Amino acid sequence: MAFTLVARLGVARGVTTLFTPETVLVAARDQVSCDLAGEAAILHLGSGMYYSLDRVGARVWSLVQSSTSFRRIRDTLLAEYDVTAERLEQDLTELLNTLLAERLIEVQYDSAH
């Protein structure tokens, strides 16, 4: 299966985060989401904005439903998709930055996760 991350989320608002392998991410609390035929539909409760993710983006979304590290997301996707590590890290970083900018995920900074 070819790897593409397509997130119909619009343009990130100039926010760029560099993720380390240990960066811990989790879905924000003020959203609801569901699976739609393998894709993800997300509603941000604060803004009322609706978002959708393709199948690969939905896989990332499923992984951040509980606290998880960038490394675990990356390694899971590398095992599941035919993609180079470099390409995956670029696309994953872009998607995660967009999700952060839209306040759909959060970075957990405390050590208790």
C-alpha cells in the first residue's frame, strides 16, 4: 500500500513544532470524532469546525486517542505502510503540526502519561 497523508484541514496557522521521538501527543478533549468508512471525521467543539482525514491520517488519529509518542506513531506507520522513514517523518510532522494548529491534538509535557 502506498503511503500518503492527506488531511483536509486547511493551512496550519504558522505553527511549527519539531517533534522528538519522545514527544508525547494526545487528542484534545474538546473534540469528538468518528470513523467514516476508514476515514476520520472530527468536530472541534470549541470552534464548531469540522475536519476529515484520509485513511492514513485516520490511522494517526486512532493512535493519538491515548497518549502516545511520536516514535510509536512513526514506528507503527513504518510497519504498516510501504514508505521510507524520511518521507514518513516529513508527512507525519506536517500532519501533526496541522492538528496542533487546529487544536485537535496536544503535546503532553509532563512525565506522567
